[in-house]
Amino acid sequence: MSKIKIRPTRLQGNVKLPPSKSYSHRAIIAAGLADGKSEIFNISYSEDVKATINAMRLMGAKIKEHSDKLEISGVNAVDDKKRRIDCSESGSTLRFIMPISLFQNGETIFTGSDSLKTRPIDSYLEIMDKQGIWYKRKEKKLPIAVKGKLTAGTFIIDGNISSQFITGLLFVLPLLDGNSKIVVKTELESKKYVDMTIEALKRFEINIENNNYKEFYVDGNQKYRACDYEIEGDLSQAAFWLAAGVLGGKVAIECFTLDTLQGDKIIVDIIRKMGGNIIEKGSTLHAIESKLNGVTIDASECPDLVPILAVLGALSSGITKIINAKRLRFKESDRLKAISTELNKIGADIKENIDGLIIIGKEKLKGGEVNTWGDHRIAMALAIASIKCETPVTINNPNVVKKSYPIFFNDFKKLGGVINECNMGK
């Protein structure tokens, strides 16, 4: 479907959280490097997860796909064959797998879709330059070919670009012959994502020492050990349904746990701070229609939440400020520009600044036609905004949700959403 029209309506009912995409990447890669066979339970085959599965297959892991689990037999050493890895739109796949490809000498070509081709990878290029590892690319974008063997040592990384570079190194450094240290030379943002990596690696018997997020010490010659791993629910996706509930409905989210390292659990605190009524009952979280007030939100530790937070701010009384969100300009889209542009089209009052948004809230938006900018989180945020519009919202290119949450619009309809599909293609 190239276009859908959503009629404004209350959403009400229960929805089960999809599996965490972040933990899925980590578990698949760790299992793919482990001795023995692992089973990864509660898997959703989003486009990003499929990209990582295919990448690890090309690295030599044997992976069998079942409806909701994976059987993975790991590879002890990446072979020397030449391989071409299509990362699609997955920044995680690119940045996590690239260091692993340097565990042996074979050439690897990394490519991806347009939105990924210009995502920053300078942190790795600096490491390869320092170690004399060969690489080749044109016009400072993908595809990039790399060939050479990474050696243990000290790795200096900026902490304010993406925590994914640290995660990528943490996957491979334990396998190297010799001990290593990662030095973070600026304040690390998205610390919880690194915590998630260290937790996942520990499940596979890899140990990392974290010195207050300024240095990470990694012993070499460690071995990944196979294990069974169940993926927990994705709290970055929970944010959309929590917003739907407090904006105009009553939504219960199943398989939700606040006992998690996922940084996006902060969405519960943010919505409550805005005046949202959220009630926790066991593993189910209930979000109930509420009158919201504008607040100031520091997005440095929860960048993926910004699109839906902008929707909440646009429909709250007073002013909402989103700060420390400069990294949002280098995601699947320039998310600050994308979400402000599209919400303004349907009646919001949002101004961009260099690292955030200033939002003057309204009781209702007017509705209209919007674009997704090829970005799954923009598409889902705009769908939720339709709840409080006076006329329908038409979303162009809604299929981008397949990147992280393929059944998002099915779940939307289960909760009572009214969606008309048009321009259906094959």
C-alpha cells in the first residue's frame, strides 16, 4: 500500500508489545559468534532484524528461521571469503557487523538503502586508518569495502555521535588476541544501549568492565558460549500505544516490564510528568485518556522517542521543549525536520532549533496529508496524531513501518482504528 487514510477515532483495547529490535540484533549476533547452538525466542522479522540475520549468515553462522524463534549455530571464526552485505536501512546492522568483518582477512562490502548510505561511520574509519586496515568507498558514502585484521589495543571513540560504535567494538574485541580498552572522549549519550549490549554479552559468557562509561576494558581470547535467549518487549514501540491511550482512549499494553535496561522505559515517567494517567498492573500497563501539559524533555538518552513526544507536545496545553536531540538529524531521516514539518502540515505549531523543538500545544489538530520521509517512527507517530485530528490523516508510504514493527497498522486496527487503504500495489 502506497497510501492510507486514517479516520480520527478513539483507540481502545489490549495490544501485545512486539519483541525488542535492539535486543534482537544483539542476541542474533552473539549467538552467531558462539560455540554450539542457541535458540532465540520471541522474534519478529522486521526488515532491520532480517538484515542482521542475513549478515550473520554471510559471516558463516547457520540460522534456521521458525515462526517466532531462531536456531543459530555459531561460527568460531569468520572465514576469508569475499562477501557483500546489504544492511538495507539498518544502522545497527552496519555498525555492529563492520568490526566483526575485521576478525579475519576476507574482504567485505557493506551496502544499504539511500537512507543508510550517508549515515556517519567516521569512528570506524579513524580506527582503520590508525591500524592500517584497507577500505575503499566513493563520495563518502556506502558502499564501502573493507579488508584487514583488527588488532587489540586502545580505541578512542566519540560518545556523542552514536553508542552503536561502542557496541560494535564490544562484539569483536573479546575475540581478539590481546586485551583492549575503549576510551570515550566525550560524554556518552544513550548509555542504556551500551548497558543492553553488556547484559546480552554476559548471557553468552562474555565479560566487559565498564568504568563509569568513560572507559571499557575488554579481555581478549574470550569465547562466546551458546545459550537460549528470550527477547523482551520493545519499549520504544510501547511509546506509541501509551500516547494513543492518554491522547484519546484506553489502551492496555501486555508483556510490558519496567524491570529492564531499555532506556526508552523513561516514556512512562515523561507521560506521567505531562499529566498522563498510566497504571501498572503486573505485566500490563494501562494508558487512560488524560489532559496533558507541556514540559521540557531532555532527549539525549531517548532519541527514538522524539517523534511521538512531539505528537504529545503538539496536543498538550502550554509549551513543550525537546532539547539535546541534535543526533536526530542523522537517523533514518532528519527526524527533527521531518516530524516538525509533517505535524505542522496538519495544524501543529512547532519550531525547530539546532538541537531540538519548541512546541506550542493545541487541543486538536486539523488533519490532512503527510509524508513519512521513509522513516518508520515518523509514520507511526503521525498515525497516532490522527486520534486528535478534526479530519482524516492521509499517510503516504506507510509501509516503512516494516523496518521495525511490521504489524503496527494491524494492531492499530485491532484497537479500533479505521484505516482505508488506497493505491494498492503488488
